Amino acid sequence: MPQTLTLDIVKQAVAGTAAAFRRVVELQPAGGPGAKVFPPTHLADEDGNKYATEQRRIDGKVEECVLLDSVQSQANRMEMALQDAIEIGRIALPLIAVDFSNTPVAVYVDKITSLQAPHRIADAILRDSLLDGKEFRSESEIGVALDRANARNATVLFEHCPTALVFGMWDSTALHRKSDLGVKIPRAITSEIIGVGVVKGRRTSSRIDPLQIVSRDIYEARAGGWTADRAQAKLDEKGNPISFKDGRPSSINHSNQPPTIEDGGFTMERAQQITVLSLPALRRLKFPIDGVAKAETDSAARVVLASLALCAATLASEQGYDLRSNCLLVATSPFVWKLIDQPGKESPEFGLTGEQAVAIFRQAVEEAKAKGLLWRESELTLKPQERLVGLIMQSRTFNEAEGDGKATTRRGGKPRAEEDKGAE
């Protein structure tokens, strides 16, 4: 029976020689063994493969595997779990937000935080915003301090965006520097979900139009949109009607679509989520106060970051494994962390619930504050520059003119499910 993880155990692990906290969770499709799941798709390679498949050696056996959720996507999910916990008052941590309210794009996007922006505190969305009327990165006190941040001087990141120290960041977007060599912090926690013992499946698709619209020409209408009436169509320079896209009813989502069959989905023996928190990655970070680094201050900050990482992973798992359409997984093993320490010795196991993880994190923060480390619990609010708002408006106008109906911005939430938001 695993013992319960405590703050003292985290402190000892961070201060000692342990390599990592590791958690492996066994998963199955919610539909049960044999139910098909759909991994994320990618641009097809030269062989037409759109799924990330590979062979892995697991328990001494070569297994056919497929990637179900990448390291990048898992980081996003952990950050969104933290964002949710902040919004309901469960935890408090330094957060920077760009507030789009009272702008022409507020109907599309209300707020983007450093937990949602693709490159966290170094993201271009924050860069192109104002703090008290000053450009955030090039003029504000916090932004300028970021230029001096690195692994041995990480205090400013701890104070304003500690999640960048957990999930990684690369400050490659700053335009005010002559060099693009910004701080690069490797991610301390990694997690991925793979399908093991997989067999590729097939999928079919079709559409039967209840209106029974048949093939005929579709044109751009003079009044905007589309029309099937030549008399209402826009004309080109030669007086011919202009086709709407390819000129077929399917271009406006009408008419039947014949059945198709293609590669799609996998059945699998099982899935695994593998999560690793690197303790050496945290030990490389130093947190000087007024230019002076102290061992006790460094240790307190590292413990906060370890607790934050464990909290993020635990809260995300408790939200479930609904990865995407047709890819709902359920855990078939308990959430148990192993402390990987002494070679040749059995690794101790620890249970950790969301409530326990939150309590450890809160206690670690209070102890760090007592050591003189700053921890801002109120949101730092930026306002977007007019040129950023203008760019969003132009992009929306372009997309609407193209008729794709796809939004380029979202009202909060995860920006892009499979995008890397930090340094490798």
C-alpha cells in the first residue's frame, strides 16, 4: 500500500540525489477492450502516414505503439487544469493576462493568460501588449528584467510566471533585442500517452442530404455569399458569372457525399500515460534575491516548483482522459508516484490526490514567502496594443471573406491542442 506523499518527502527528494518522481497510469478505452480510439492526426509523411506510430521496447518486448497525446499536448492539459483551479479559487499563483475587453475583438476573445499563450510569458501576444501604457517586453520593468533571466537567475520568472520554469520556455519572440538568443528553460515535467500493442483500423464517411440537392452551378452573389441564380451572380471582366469556390453544392455544404473509406483509428491492447518530473532540472535553477543566491532560498523555490508540477499533473488526471472525439480513456490502475532514487533499491511509492497536492503546494508557497521570495497572487493585467487588435480584426475579416468559418482566436481555453509551448 503506497504511503501518502507529504511536503517533507518532496523537500527531501528535491534536496537529495533522487532523479525523478515518476507515475505510470494504465488506461483503456471507455468503450472497453477492443474499442477503437483515434490518435491526433498530422501532416502525412512521404508514405501517407498521418499517425505517429513507432516500435518501442516495453517490458523486454517490442511493441507496436501509437502516440495518443504528445508531451506538448499533455503540458497544455496540465496548464488548463491549473487555470481551472485558479478560476474557482482552489489555488493562487502568479499569472499574467491580456485583457481584450472593451476592444473590437472582445466578441472573439476575452482574455489570454500566460497559462494559455503558446510561449507562456515570452509569447508574442504578451509582447504586443501594454503594462501601464508601456510595451510589456521592451519598456516595462518586468519585461526588461526578463532579458536578464536565465537558469542561474530565475527569480523574475518565479515571481511572475513560475509555470514557465515547470513546463519550459524559450524567449525567442522578443523584437527589441539585437540578438534572438533569449533565455531557454527546459521543461522539468514531461508526460505522454501512448497506445501499446496497436492495430490500425479503417474509417468510413458519407453524407446523405435530406434536401436531395443535386449537382448544379453555385456562384458568388453580388449581394455577398452564394447564389444558384446566374442573374444574381457576380461577373468577371468578360461578363461571365464567378463560381463560388469550385462551383459545386458541396462547396457550400449541400448535396450528397459518396461513402469513402480510409485509414482511421486503432484498436490496442492498452494505453499508458508516462509522467516524469526531473529533479535535476529543478536543481539547476537558482533564485538570487538582490543579486545574492542562498541555498535555503534556492531550495524553497525548487520545492514550490516541484509541488506545482505534481499538483498540475494530479489535477489534470482527475479531470479525466477525454483526449478528443472518439478518444476517451479511463484509468485502470491507481495514480501512484514512484521516487526514483538509489540505484538497485526498490523505489518507494506514494499516493497523491488533488486535495493533497493542493495542500502541499500551498504550504510550500507559504514557506518560500517566509524565506523572502515574492509570490504575486493577483493577476497582472495587460492591454493589447492597437496594432495587435487591428491584426486580429484583419485576420477575422480575411477568414470570413474566404468563407472557411474558422475562428483564429478563442474565448479562453486551450489555444491549440498539440502545440509545443516551451523548450524541449
